[in-house]
Amino acid sequence: MSSELVVLPGRTERRRNRRPGAPGTARSGRTSHTSPDQGPPGRPPADLEQTPLDRTGLDRARLRHDRPVRLPASRGPVSEALLELLDTDPDHETPGRAGAHPAGPDQDRLQWSGPAVAAPTDDDLQLALWLSYELGYRGLAGVDEGWEHHPVLLAARRGWERVLLDGLELLTVDRLGPADPEPTAEQVVAALETLAGTERGPSLSGHLMRQATVRQFSEFLVHRSLYHLKEADPHTWGIPRLSGAVKAAMITIQLDEYGLGEVRAMHAQLFRDLMRDWQLDDRYGGYVDEVPAVTLLASNVISLFGLHRRWRGALTGHLALFEMTSSTPNARYARGHRRLGGGPRAAAFFDEHVVADAVHEQIAAHRLAGGLARTEPELGAQIVFGARTVALVDDLFAEHVLGAWGTGRSSLRRRLVEGRS
Ligand SMILES: [Fe+2]
Ligand SMILES: [Fe+2]
């Protein structure tokens, strides 16, 4: 492979030939935002997992326990009020105003008042939702875990979820047309196959395969890190809500997502390896301040569906279309990764999805989505709605990213810059 000059913001960088199988050797410096508390390049972070599974002792730095997410900056009055609330004691016992937490902000400040159609792409709302959901994943640094199911927080989140669901319904109808209100199981499967087989708008995966620069590919990975470092977790909320053959189908898919219990093969771990190969910050939630609302939306939609039993149909449809639309784009991402000099081992994240999801898509369409529609026919329309949200979010994301790149802008809220010191 010949050397290639790439220009990253503030620097000129010569990419050098890579030693096959050596993650992280492509770039001489790190590409990250200028977060003040990150360690110097090349020094393993302090919170690395030292695990007996890692028998060779050579790659321990790759395996890491996730820490609670550092709190991001607010993006408007609602996320600001939420951050104020989370800074208080959830078990404060002094009676307060009706419905409000006595030590927290006025309950009114936790209400988002924009139009439903704007909800999916509103930074303030999406950050507030994301923070409220992260309490149920790895937690938030410095925030009392008692907030996870606190009635004040849940009441506020209920309002955010309602307006988001209204917005998703409006936008899916606007962009994808009306949906059948009472589809049969066969019609559910057919609707998902149509969604999966329809190309809409410009192709982000095609751009990444053929044209993207190193910086653009890095930005793509930064966006995706918000989901892929917890890959599969939001859909896993669905397992206890399902039973019988449909539950078995979901578990069959999720088992592969979790590497059959082998930490190195977990898809989240494969993505972590990929980030390290691209010299990116691989900490869970490390780029939350950088990503726009539409990136947070991608995670929030699954969390919303996953955390409510009554949305199990939408969750199932979401997972089904996720799996049905994964194999082809990942093959393109893999080609883009290799074209730009990405490491062979790191390509495993993409390659694994090309192979596994070619199998998963059949299970997802027929045993999962079709199976649920047969056993609970009243969920048919909801299954399709969940699938339609995948198409909507994919389209919104591609439009945002390609729109920014097409005019020479970063797709992130802050440009990636070289070096962490
Ligand atoms: Fe996966
Ligand atoms: Fe999959």
C-alpha cells in the first residue's frame, strides 16, 4: 500500500504502511476533540479491564469496562433544567411544589414546547431524552442512580416521549406515505421487505465506500459510536417482553450481537477495536458533545421502544428492519475502511455484520416480525411503525451528514481535531 497524505484539521498527516493485524498503526496522531481530561496519546487509559479471559496478556488494552458517561453540556432550556435536576439528591425529603422535586428546577422548565414535527431533530429534546435513558445503561458520572426511576424524571420523560412519538408518526407518514392500519402477518413481512429493498435519497454507504475522506470516515464512526458501543443493549429490553418462538428468534439474533458470550467477539467490542484503529476516543459516550440530535435520535428511538412493554411491537419491527438493512451497507463500509487504509483486524466489525446479518435478516423478517404479528395480530401496525422509524432515522441521518459534507462542513457539532493533550 502506498503512503497517502491526508489533511486533518490543523495538521498535515502522512499515513504510513501498516503492519497487518496491528490496530491503531495507520495514523501517527490521535483524532479527537480537545476534551480537557483525556490522557496523552499512546498511554492506556486508567479504566482498562484486566480480565482472565485475556490469556495472552498482549491485548488487554482493547478490553474495557464502560464507565458512567461524563455529563455533556446542555443544549437548551430543557436539557439545562434536567442537568440541574440530576445534580440534586433524588431522595430529598422536603415537600416541594406539587409535582416538582423540592431541590430541583421548576417542573415547567422540564417541559419541551416545540412542534411535534421538530421533535426528532431538536438538540435540546434529544439530549434530555438521551440523558434520561443513559441512567438505565451505564449511568451518568456524578449523578445519583436513584434518578433512574424517579417520578419527577419519569413524568418529564413521558412528555418528551409523547411529542417524539407524534413527530415520528408525522414524519414517517410524510416521507413514506400512509401505513396499513391493520396489516396481516404476511402484509407485515411484505411491508418490511419493501422498506428494506427501497433505496431512498442519496446513499451514505455508497459515499463512504467510494469518496469519503479520512476525516469524513472518522466522523461517521464518531456518530455511530453513540449506538455501537452499546450495540444490541436497547433491543435486549425486548427479551422479557416476548415469549415462545418470537423470544427465541430475538435471542438467536442477540446472541450473535453479544459474540456468543465471548467478549472479543461482542459487536460493541469489535466497534471499540475499530475506533482504536482509527485513533478515536473509544470511551462509552465519549463523543456525546460532538454528535447532533439526529445521532442521539437513533439511540433514543430504540430506548423508547425497549423501555415500554406497550411498544414491544415497534421494538420488534425496529430490530427486524435493522437486521434486514445491515448486510449491504456494511459491505460498503468495509470497502471504504480498506480503501482509506483501515486495519485488517478492525474491519472485522463490518465483515461480521455482512455475514451475520445475511442470516439475521431472514430470522428477523419471518420468525421475529412475522412471528409476533401472527401471535399478537393487534401489533401488526406497530411492528411496521417500528420498521418505518428505522428508515426515517436512516434517511434523516444520511441527509444531515451528506448535506454537511457536500458544503464542506463537518457533520459534527465540533470538528474533530488532532491530538489530545
Ligand atoms: Fe451487530
Ligand atoms: Fe445482526
